[in-house]
Amino acid sequence: MNALLSDRGADTQTAAIVKIAVMAVGGQGGGVLTSWIESLARTQGYVCQATSVAGVAQRTGSTIYYIEMTPETGAQPVFALAPSGGDVDVLIASEMMEVGRAILRGFVTPDRTTLIGSTHRALAVSEKTMPGNGMADAAEVRAAAEVAAQNLILADMDRLASDQGSVISSSLFGALAGSGALPFARAAYEEAIRASGKGVEASLKAFAAGYDAAQRGAEPMASKQSEAAQVIIGPAAQMRAWSALEARAAQVPETVQPMALAGLAKTVDFQDCAYGALYLDRLDQIIARDSAANDWRLSQTAAKYIANAMCYDDIIRVADLKTRAPRMQRIRSEMGTRDENVMQLTEYFHPRAEEVAGMLPAKMGARMQRNPRSMARLERWFGKGRRLRTDTLPAFAMLHVLGGLKSYRLKTYRHALEVAHLEEWLSQALAPLESDYALSVELLKNRRVIKGYSDTHTRGLGKFDRLMGAAQLLQGREDAAEWMHRLREAALQDPEGKALDGALETVKSFA
Amino acid sequence: MAERSFKAEVEHLRKGDGETFTGEGILAITKALLENGVGYVGGYQGAPISHLMDVLADAEDLMGELGVRFEANASEAAAAAMLAASVHYPIRGAVTFKGPVGVNVASDAIANLSSSGVTGGALIIVGEDYGEGSSIMQERSHGFAMKSQFWLLDPRPNLPSITKAVKDGFELSEASNTPVMLMVRIRACHVTGSFETRDNQRPPLTVRDALANPQSDFKRVVLPPWSYVHEQDKINNRWPDAERFIVENKLNEHFGPRDAPLGIVLQGGMYNGVIRALQRLGLADIHGNSDIPLYVLNVTYPIVQSEFDTFCDGKDHVMVVEEGQPDHIEQQLGSFLYKAGRSVKLHGKDVLPMAGEYTGAVMLDGVTAFLKQAAPDMLPAHVRAPNMDAPAIPDLSKTVPIRPPGFCTGCPERPIFAAMKLTQEELGKHQITGDIGCHLFGSLPPFEIGGATMGYGLGPAANAAFDGGGEKRAISMLGDGGFWHNGLSSSIGNMVFNKSDSVAVIVDNYYSAATGGQDVMSSRAENGSKATGNPISKALEGVGVKWVRQIDNTYDVGKMREVLHEALTTDYDGPKVIIASSECMLNKQRREKPLRAKAIKEGRRVDVPRFGVDADVCTGDHACMRLSGCPSLSLKTLDDPLRDDPVAHIDQSCVGCGNCGEVADTAVLCPSFYQADVVHNPSPFETWRAGLRARLICWLQTRRDAKRLRLSGSAT
């Protein structure tokens, strides 16, 4: 039988076939890239076959295009219609998690695969909806790619393209050329783009950018290009007071300093130097009860969350931020507004009775809050959606005035509420300090779950209270801090706090 | 206008004898239809044959020249019924739709057609939506051929084979007076390649000619006693005729050595997969020359026993490669062997999975498993004794998030579901059914609205059990596509007749959007050959719906929520129908972007809106995400040591649909969102006024900044 069936040797038969898979997100133009590769192959004397999956799979979902090619010999080769694990020569993934998906599906193997991936992220819905940070870890994917790929090319192909006013298909095509994975000259690729005849110039620029990126190989993790760190500026007279505060902040333990300075700047920006001094006072009280033995973890944490607690989001803060000069400039540039253009700016506000009551003098606001009828009246008067054209004078002036009410802020009902809340939080957090340092740290961190406005903010407060309340349940356990951490993570998983309730049940079951 | 235009490609359909056509499978099929003198074509869009409908529509002029009638049928049932023209007249007809769902809808007409039998060739081209990329329940169309006794072609997935199958299909149909179904799988529809073309043929008898001298024969009508005669005719005449034609014309193919102790029987559609597996095992070369005998069933129903028997002669092991379940073919072959008392060992679903697509990896494992039993010594060394030195690749299954399809950027359906979510937050969870169409994405996170889909146009029908009403009214979704396909009668008519106390929301995005933006009756677009612009509201009136609310801007989330609230709380206890209309953003952008660019070039005033988020106002609670899921509304991590969580961020792809602002307002989320309208070519007065405003604003800002400390810049 062996005489009849000569063993031709495995995996040698398709060696002459180049297999290229493109993993894209629907709407990214994977079809264009595929057609370019096809026409490239055919003009270079190759027989080529491409397949794709049309239909709803293309509506923002992940989808695969697949291409096989081999030199024209006259006889028709038999190509596969879909990529197969362990048998892909070039894998092009147009997004970082699609890179991960390709590896996950076994399309990237160390013995043959050139992996060309874009490091940018198009977040999946599941990553965005979590109240905490649900973003998938790109570093893990990168690590896997380094193991799985024979030849790795990673770069932000999306940015490379958009910088040239083109789309990712062009830069990826360039990267394919630059990778040298196909035996074709650069000119042949560029000809394929010209032949398609759409947005040729921009495409060629993006192509070149992708080409160069490929020549560089795998770019290091894009270390978040940090714009010049923000610093406090202002009139000379006040700057002296600021320098004094800075000097004071320089006295705190070294490991606490960065956070303390950031917090100080935030509080001063929020209110004024006196407020910044108050922040440092509060911090000093914590530091006094902390020690190098615990390398000042308590103080660091406090430095962060006290600042956040002191800079609550009231109408004054929002109005102030919305009317600052740098904001207008930022938006103009972000929107690519040219000098000859006019830009109109519409803000979406929807204050509720609570916010308005919060703006009243403390006593009066408290009275209002207690009386449902007056709250209803406030709601009737103010509680409707407002679209403010902050590029026009009336709206701008209104916000400008509101944003200028800082001197009055400390008398407001909202401020009274926030101070009370902050002090209770601190005392609760520090209560177990002597017996359980780590738990105190975790209790301070619980402040993280308070965010958002209106209902979202209220829900956050509810979660916060439940977390702080759990301290009683955990008191005395040596893994109390660990559990407080778990509870907080649970609280950040869903808006309603279902996960938190579940975790709390578990904790209750300990008793 | 459909999402994709084939106007340019369609020109290739004019190619004649000896020329070479290079392109997509669907275009090749169209070309083959014209080459084979088809007299009328039609169908209903749906992946993977949506583009075939688009090609036919774009080729309407060419077909007109040839006297070929093109019909964009109202449904698959309508398409199949159209084949009735081939019952009495010697005219070739072809219709196309997706399988198996389209075949489900068409099955009534197909069954009647199969009973009557045909004179002219009748071809049903089915795009089998099975496996990766499929959007429907995983079933096979094969069973329909078995129950109605029509023939099923499953050609090898390359252009020459597919186009030959069109020719064979017509001839087989005429030789056996039976309709023929030509099945093409998802990737085969879009596979590219080349084939040699022939001249297009004008149909010998056009449908116009036929009208000039009508024919009928009561013996062909499905009525007793003739229906009994039809059944006997199927078994005693049509089937034998078909088998004879299949054998004589060698529709099924043999590859590899004639005699060997083993062989593989496969569906034509599986050919490339099987060959690739053999290639990887070193048992076939690049051109498909196989060391193992292959019996390729380009006709998967009926199975010709004589051919199969000959193939089995001298073989100890035969493997069947048949994708999907049930294993109709394997069962048939098994009974052949058993009844003939043969000892050949039959393999198939024992070495291959019963369910699921036969991907490259699955096929390789299956063939390997078969050879391990049938001929282990044929397997290459590394398979017999694999050496495990491959490095361990980290497992990413916990890292990589799933990415199901969803609403596009700026989709007009998003605000509808945002409003429904808000309504449910206010009035509690409701019983909601979905339908077929983009709007079914509303059943996925972040909205999770709709717990069932029973078929195209059946959303409200799927809630019929709850028509009697109760403490909370049932809600059902229905798209404009589904409404005209089947919904008007099966869903709305059903509601009216049964005095339904429930609510139906009709999502009207001006197109059959999910299938690629084909026009439907209520489309606003001018369509040269089709009657568009028939409002859904009029149809509702016509069937007696009294409570109708028309919303012409779905992005008005507040309005949307009000109307939903009204529908759910009104005293009126009859059917309540809300029509939510806004154009599919994908099609709108395609149409308007070029126009806008042109206008800007020509110096006309153009206002381009886009949304943004103030990073320093956003607290990173992501409440807005849970009411959106828009691809352009994403997250950004700030390099601020005081921030734990990423904040909302809107990227360049934003089309300024307005959903973000509306939701922030209606749901009272936060003041972080802003809308920036960049006005191109503003009027001189506008520019002057803007300058004045800017100067005054700048003065106020400078004045304040002179008196206070502040952080330089603003968070970005």
C-alpha cells in the first residue's frame, strides 16, 4: 500500500501557499485591506483566493477575512476557505484584543506566524459598562504575542493612519509590506492602492507610516504620552502663599510627598490657599498617627482620598471648569477647528432640587431638604434639562458668575454635608488603626466608590455606607483588610451593587 | 440604495465566450444565471446572499436588455411562489434567500411547487447561514429536500464548480420536472476566484411572451386526486429520472486512486476543507491530487446508491464528511450498506463532531482520527508520534472580552433602547420580545431588552399569549423590514383581531438595514424600479390600529420615554403601536459625507456636530456607557495620581447623533458632556459675532485669572 501511497511528508504540500488571516472589528475596513492584498497578489503573478463573512457579524463585532495565494503555475491549486489553527503565515489584527483573540484561537504559532497587530483599543461593551475599571489587560496580550509569534510587529496602526487623515486598513497594508512577509516590492503594494483609486494620497501616507513601523518591529508599550504635568499658576502675590504651602508639603515623609503635592494642587485649584492649608492640616493629623514601619501607606492613601473628598463636584466647581480659558482652546483643537471656522459649544445640564438646595446657605438648605413640598417647588423651578450655549454671552456669564462663588462656597449646605461626611469617614476609617492598620487603609480607600452625580452619586453613597458598615462584621479577623478590599472590588462591578450584596452575604456567613 | 454597490462589477456580467471573469462567488452565480438563459429572478436578502440580491438589483438594466424579469420579492415565501411560472411554462427561473430560515418561510410554496412539478428549470439558490459568522439558529436546509422531494446541490466551493452547478441545476430540474436547490455556504458566497465565461443567453421564452399565450392544466394543481398522482410521480418517475441524469452527466466527482482499501465520501462544500486536511497530512498535493479516493457529492440529495456501491467496492473503511446535524447522508449510506449486507466499516460522526462547523482544525482532527483506524501507516511520523516541544502560549481566555455585533456609531436605534431602559427603571421590568434585525442587538448588554426572537416579523406575535394584558403590559419590537416581510399580517393583524392590550414598537430606520440597507416599501429613498415611500402608519391605520404614535426623531430620548410611558399607562386597552423613525446612520453617513465634503469645498455653510466629555468633570462612574454602548463613546485613563478609574472619552469617529447629550439630560447623569458644532464657511456676520463673543469671554476669563490661583491647562 505504501508503494501506492507515497508519503509526501506532512505540511510540505501547502508550503508554497501563503496564508493570511485578517482579524478585524466590523466597520474597520478589513474588506478594503483584503481587496488590496488580492489585487497585489494577482498583479505579482500569484493565484489568489479571499473569503469573508458578511452579515451582522460585520456590525461592530469581530470578524475574519482570509486570503491564500501561491505562484501561478497553470494548474489550479486548492485553497482553504478559512484559517486553521497552527497553519497561518501572516496574522493581521486591527485591534489589541483581536490580537489576543487570534492567539487564543491558535492562529499565531512560533513556527511560522508573522503577527501584525495594532495596539490601539476599541473597547468591548463589557469593558466599558463596569463602574470601576473593566478594561482588559493589553500587557497580557502583548506578553502572549511575544511568545506566540515568530515575527512580531506591534504599533498603534489606528493613530498612524488617522494622523495621515486615513484609516487603519492603509497603515496595516503598509505594515504588511514592511514586514517582508510577502515576496513583493514596496512599489507593488503602493500600486495596488493607486489602482483602487479612492483617497489614494492619504492612504499612501498612512501606508508609509505603517511600513516604517513594521521596520521598527514591536514598539514598546505606549507609555501614556503625559502632557506637561499641571502646575499651579496665578498672580505673584498669591504665588508666594502657594510656595509656602509647597514648602510645607515638602516636610511630609518622602513617600507621601508626590500624592500630597497633587492633592494640595487640587484643593487649591478647587478653592484657595487657605483650603489647601486645611488639606495639609488634615493630612498632618494622619501622618502623626502613621509610621515609617508601615512605609506610610496610611498617609499616602489619605493624601489621595482626602483631596478627592474635599474637592466635591458642586455646581460652582462644574461652572468654574466649564468656563476656563484652556478648556475652550482644548476643545477647539480636539475638534480640529480652523481659524476660519466658528465653533458653537452646547453644555448639557440637568440640575436637581438637591443640587440647588446644596447651593443655599447651610441652615436654609437643610430646612429645604427636610421639607418635601419646598423640594418639589425647587424641582419645578430648576429641575429641567438645560442646554447652555457657552460660546454665547448670557450662558457663559451665568456659569462664569456661578463659578466665581468660591468665597461663598464654604457657607453652603453642600459644603456642610461634605465636611460632615468627610469627618465621619475619617473617624470610621481610623477607628481600627491601633488594632488593624491594614483595615484602616482599606477603609480609607472605600472613598473610591463615591462618584458620579445625582442618582449615580446617591447609589455610590449607598455602597459606601454598606462598605463602611461591613467593618463591624470584619473587626478582629486577621484577613479583615483583604476582605474589605474584595468587598470594594465587588462594589465596583455593577451599578446596583448586586455583586456587593452577594459578597456581604458571604461575610455575614462567617459570623 | 443598498449598503454595497456592485454597479462597477456588474459590467463584468457582459463578458462573452472565452473571456475570464474574476470576482466574488455571488457575481459568478449571477453571470451563470444569465449564461443559462434564465427568464426571471427574484429573492429576499439575508446574509450570506444579501449581496446576490444587491448584484441582481444593480444588474437590472442588463437583465432588462435580455428580457429577464427581476423581482425584489416581499419575502422568501413570495420568492418561492414566483417559481410557479416554471410549472406550466418552459421558462427557467431562479430565486435566492438564506437558509435555513428563509427556507422555513418559503417551505409552504416550495412544497406545493415540488408537488406540482416544473416544466422550466426552477432553481432555488440558498445561502446556508451555518457556522462562524452565522446570525441564526444552527440548522440544515437538507431536510426540506428530503420531505418535499426536490434535489439538493452542494457544489465544491470554487467559481468554476459553482457556475457549473447553476447549469447542472437547471438541466437536472428540467430532466426530472423537479425544482432544484443550489446550496452555497457563507464563505463560498464571498469566495473570490476566476472562471471562463460564455455569452449571455436570452431566454427562449420570456415571461412577457408567456403572458401572450397563457397556459394551465388542472392536473398540476395540488388538489385530490392529482395530489396523490403527484406523490406517485415523484417516486416512480421524477426520482429515477434525476438519478439517471446525475449518473449520466457525472454531477458527482471522483478524485484520487480508483482502488484503495479506504475512501472518503464528502459533501461538495466540504471538498476544500478535506483536501487541506489531507495536504497537511502529506496525503494530497497543492492541486488536490489525493492519495485517498474521494467521492464528492455535488448532489447531496438524492444519494445515488449505484454510485456509492461502486465506490465502496474493495474498500474496508469509508468515511463520510457531512457538516451539521442530523447526519442525514450518513444514515442513508448506513442503511444502504446494511441492507446490502456489506462489511465496509462506515465512519463519520464517530470521528467528526455531530454538531458545529467543520473548521480546518476540526477537519484535520477528524481525518487523522479516521486514518488512525483505517490506515495508521499512512499518517506522517509527527502525527503518529508527536514531539511536544512547542512553547506554552499564555492562556488569554480570561483576558480577551467577547465582541458580539452591536449598534453602529450613531445608530438611531440606540436611543430607543436607552429610553426603554429608562422606562423600565421607572415602571419596573416588562415582558419584552424582540424580532429579527439590528434591533435584536438591544437584547445584549448594555440594554438587555427583549428575551426572545421567534422569527422575522414575529416580534408582536411572540407576545400573543400576553395580549390579554395584566398588571404590566407586554412590549414587542418589530423592524420596518420585518413589518413588511410578515409583520403587518402575522403580528399587527394578529394584535388587532385579538384586541391585544399590549405595546408594539416598530423600529423604522428607512431600510432593511441588517441585511445591507436594501429598500423596503416604507423607505424614503427614491428608487427607480421600486415603489418606496409608503408610510407604515398608513398601513397600521388600514388594518385597524387606532392607537398609533409616530416619532420622527428617535434621538429625542425624552420624547421617546414619554411616549413609551403613555403607551404603558394609557386607559386604552386596544393595540398600541409606536413607530420610531430615524435613518440608519450607516446609510445616512454613506450618503451625506460626500455631499458635506462637497458643500464645504464649494464654500457653503456647513455645521458639523460632535460630542465631547470634560475629563475633569467626569468622575469615571460610566453610567453613560450603560445607556449607550456606542463604539465612539469609550474610556480613557488619565495620568492623574488622584484618579483610580478611567473617564469617559468620545473619539473622532463620533457622528454627533446626540444620544450622549440626550441620555445625560433625560437620565440626569452628569454635566460632563458637551456638543461642539464646527461651522464651516460661516457668514461674515457670524464670524464677526463669534469674534466679539470670544473677546468678551476672554476678557472675563483674564480678569478672573488675575485674581486667583489655578492649575495650568485642563485635563485632557
